Amino acid sequence: MSIITSIGYLSLLAAPAAAFWRLPCKSTLVVERADPIINPGNVSGHVHQIMGGNGFDFEMDYADTQASTCTSCTVHGDFSNYWTPVLYYQHQDGTFEKVNQAGGGLVYYLQRKGSDSEELQAFPEGFRMISGDPFKRSAGDDFASQAISYNCLDYTKGNPETPGFPNINCPDGLRTQVFFPSCWDGKNLDSADHKSHMSFPIDAYNSGSCPDTHPVHLVSIFYEIIWDTNKFKDMWYGNSQPFVWAQGDPTGYGFHGDFLMGWDRDILQRAVDECTNDSGRVEDCPVFELYPDSTAEGCKLPSKIDEDVQGPFAQLPGCNPVTQGPDRASPVTNCASNSTIGEGKSFFTDLTSSGWGYQGCGTDNYYTRALTGASTSQDTMTNEQCVKFCGDKGFSIAGSEYGKECYCANSIPSAAAPIPGVVGNCDMPCAGGDGSEMCGGSGKLSLYQKCSGSTCSNAADAGGSKPASGSSAAPSSALSTSAAAASSSKPASISLASPSSGNAVTKVQSTTTSIVARSTTSAASASTSKAIVVNPSASASASASASATAPASATNLPQSWAYLTCITDTVNPRTLPKLAPYTLDNALVTSTSCAAYCASKGYVLAGTEYGGECWCGSTLPEDTPAIDESKCNTACKGDSTQKCGGPAALSLYADTTKLNGTWATWAKREEQPKKASWIKRDVMEVKEHMQKHARGFGHKHRQA
């Protein structure tokens, strides 16, 4: 057990005995001025470090979290987002420099009941909350103040926790801590101040019974972030500590955290009920499947704001002045340098116009190189230079690494292949150029493959780039969130909305099980899904048949499942939004296993792509075309006798009992508006399904 883990465990012993687990978030997803809770659709007033699912965006809802293809945390089924402000060091000349985190962060899930008979509940879908006040500049003794604390880590002697920044250097880092309220009003998924729908327990901020006004006891969460403040140990000056939060807080009282629920609720509820080990280890919970650390560490998003958040700079991003208090600070409203939300910086160079397509971020080994054909190292290295070098040598694969190295081959070994849905850590600037181009990383290869004509495209999982002007490539950003559901910044309540013109069912926010919620979301998308529309609650007697013949090798499909056709996979949004986690091991992917996985998760559509990817969903985007079967001719990585789509092409399978007609029938309906009778029928079926399956909703901060 590491010394950090040991200290965390011992400090929990000060609280009443209860089961808990620590969710490791191995790295930050993105650092930028984004906050979809406080500033939906707009640039936030200050910089945050965000962890969790890569469905994160400036405006988002639960459906967007489920469009994630990876998470910087390590548990399957959790695409939640967790964020806090960024810590800066203020130099003596007044300039600011970002303090690095020691890794990512830990999110504690604590099962602290008010009584033995109480049943803790998982967060409902669509739920969000904040803890702390960014503008607070003085101490307090209320529960909200007690929920914010600091520990100056010194593993040789230990230090007591403090409510604000400690005024001593921390040899092993500054640990910042925020505890969230755990009592819910049972009605609202959010509130106008993003706090009122929640309450701390009656007797303490971190344990005990809930008040009558907020009777539903949810699982408790608590963040720990460690910052490498010791880097600045010889740079202190004056009589007070030199660190400041991104919103201009030098006191520490304004620390805060945001949480946006993105769990598969069934998995989270099972974990709350069944993960009773008090070790805190996620490995000891039988409910969880874990991602490899390398997968979590490689889950990244490109920043959509073109501004420096690292420093040094003369003023904090967002023009936040340093305010000592004790009066509460005021938000900045007249920042002349406020930035706008853009497309996001690319993690790769689009070279399709030169006949090279980006394949993703691969893994290299110093002792057994992945690409062994030829190599060079140049202080002027760019990706253009690397692919030219390899092309001139007669190779079809080029990989840039560590900023200035270039390796060539004619194939990519499976051990070096990029992980589907994960951008990876290919984020080292090329030695040549202006620093905006990325050339791999330490042990990481930015991989390019020679291509031509219509086959020349960048990998769908590349991350944050559009093709260069004149390129034939499709947009390549698996990190762009699904556009299936628009977000609302209004406080949400649990209700079934009335149908609106052109929609089968308008947006439904519910505390029912995740499969039911996915079904209603799918129904809500019906008006924009012309090619195939799925009715998840349709009777098993509904007749449907595929208009295309399944490959003979795709046998043993789930009951009632059949092959439909070959379709184009788009990127923004994904044609099918859910990447099956098991595809991280490409060797397991077949069309049979993909259909079985999607069926087991309640989806109605399954699609295999490029031999090693499995995608699930329940509707198709508008105008999804069927394409020639020759485009879906790539052998499955798990069984070479089966076909698993192709580049940007999905072999599409479906539960035929839940399709509103055949593929051919729906193709003919593309230009027809959906009939009112169909809308009415779908609304009634969803209502009946929700009523039948509805579930009611019935835990001490670490004191190191």
C-alpha cells in the first residue's frame, strides 16, 4: 500500500465505520475555462481542471456523458465529470504560473447511512451539484465551510488539516479536499443556485440523518486533489503563502467542486448496495470492471478555448483580480480579453491531402521498437517531414515520437496499435515548426498510414481536428460529444414531458433505471432518425426483417437479432454513440460478440467497424445512408472469418423485434413526416413502460 493510500485510509478511521471506495482519476481530461453547470454554453469565469468522461462539453446533459468513448477515471460504467479550479503560483513580480497536479485525483464514494435501516441511493440520471463558493474569502463554521479543507502533506511528521491555505511549504504536496452534500430533495436534478436541491445531513456535513426537506440519502462523494507546490519551495516571499485559486482567491476559502452525473445508474446502485469492503480499493468491489491505467491516462480532450492557461502571464485567465477579503468577492463581468469557444486544438496533423491518414496514438518500447523499418532523429522534425522520410524509403507506416524522432514500417504490431476511442498521450510538440504540431510523446507514436483517393482519411478516434482545406478526409474527433440531446440550463425535475410537434417524445428526465432512460432518450430522438427509428418498448410480436443478408460467418447472434446493412459512420455525432468497453482488447471483437454486448446493455442497434470496434445505440442520425457491402469487408480481429465493417463503415445489426418496420420500409419513409398516430402510440408505450419500471428513492469527511 502506498504511503498516500495509507494516510487516506487512516484518516477515514476518524469517521463512523462504513464501506467506501476510492475512484482513481489518473489524469485531467482537459484544463480550460469550461463549466457546464454554472456557465452552460459559455466561457467560464475561471480555469478548471476537468476529470472523467470525454463527452464533456460547455453545454451537456446525461445523454452527452453516455456518448463518451473513454474516461480519465478507471471504472467501466462511469462517464461522470468531476472538476475543481486550477491552482496558480503568484510570482513576486505579480505574474502567475500554473501549479501541476500530482497525478489526477481521487473521488471517494462513501456509503454513510443515517441509520442501519436506511437505504442509500445512487445519483439519478441528469443529476448535478456543486459544493463550495468560489467567491468566499473568509472562514466560517457552517457545514458548507467545514466541507472545504486542506492538508499540507509531509510524510515525515504529518500536519493537521486547515480550512484555508496553510502558511507553510508542503514537502509532499498540498492536498485540497471538498465534500459534497448527500441529502437530496427527491425532486429536482438541479436548482437555480445548483445547491438548493441538496442539503448536508442534520448533525454533520459528512454523516448522519437527512432533514425532512431533503429526505433522500444519496451516496456521499468527496474529492482529493494533490498539487505539486513543493516545486516552488525556494520561491516564497513576504509573510504569506504565494498560491492563489484561478478565480483570484489567495485565502483558500473559495475552493469548490462540481459534479455532473454520468454513471450507468444500475452499476452505481449495485456498487452502493454490494461494495461493502472498507478497504477503499475499487479492485475489491465485485461490481466493477476496470480500465487499464494507460487507457485512463490517455483519455484527453482538446481545449476549445484558444488561450494560455499555463502561464506565466500578467493576469489570471478571465481577468480575475486577487482579492484578499474578508468580504465576499464579486464576479468579473467586464473582461476585455474574454475568449470564445472554438473547435479545439488538434492532437494530430491532417496530412490526407499529402496521401497520409492519421491512425491514432500508438505505444512504443525503447528495447523492442514497434516500427523497425527505418528511423531518423532531427531537431527540425515535423509530421510532414516524418511521413516524407518514410515514404521516400518505401514504407507505408510513419510514426513520430518524443518530438524529434521518426520511425517507419509497413504494418503496426497489435501491441503498438492505438486504443479505440482514446486520444492517448501523443501531446509532445514537434521539435520543428511553431510548437502547435504534436509529434508523439515519451514511448508514444503519432502514427500515419499511406493512403489514396476516397480511402484516405484520419482515424475517427484521432481527437479534435478537421481535414485541411481540399482534403477528402472526414472530420476526425471521437472526442466531440453526441448531438443527440440538447442541454438545458434550467433546473430540471422528474417528469414526463408532453409530446411536441415532430417529436415522438420530448426530453424525459427520470429516476428510472438506466435502460428505461436510454429508451426514452431514444424515443426522443425519433424525429431526427429517419432511416431507422427504434421503439424500445415495442411488443415482441412486432414484425421486422432485414433487407440485407448477414455474412454467413456471423452466427450465434442473440435471439431476434439480424444483420441489416453496411452504413457510413460519422464522427460528430457518432452514428452509434456508445463504444463497448470490451473493444479495448481488439482480439475479442466479432460481430457476434458486439451484438451480444449491445443487447445485454439494452441497446437495439450494434455496429462493428474497422475490424476491432463495437458501437451500440438505439437510433440512427438523420439521413444515415446504406452503402455498398464492399465497404464493410474488414475481417474481425476476434475471428477472421467474420466481417466487422471497414474504415468509417459499420456492419449494422439490430434486434428486429424492436424496429418500426424494415430497413427498406424506413428508407422509403425518409422524406415523410412522422404521423401523429405514431407519435401518440410511442408516447403511450413509453409512459406505460416508465410506470411499470419506476423506482422510488428511499455515508464522515476524512479528518486527517
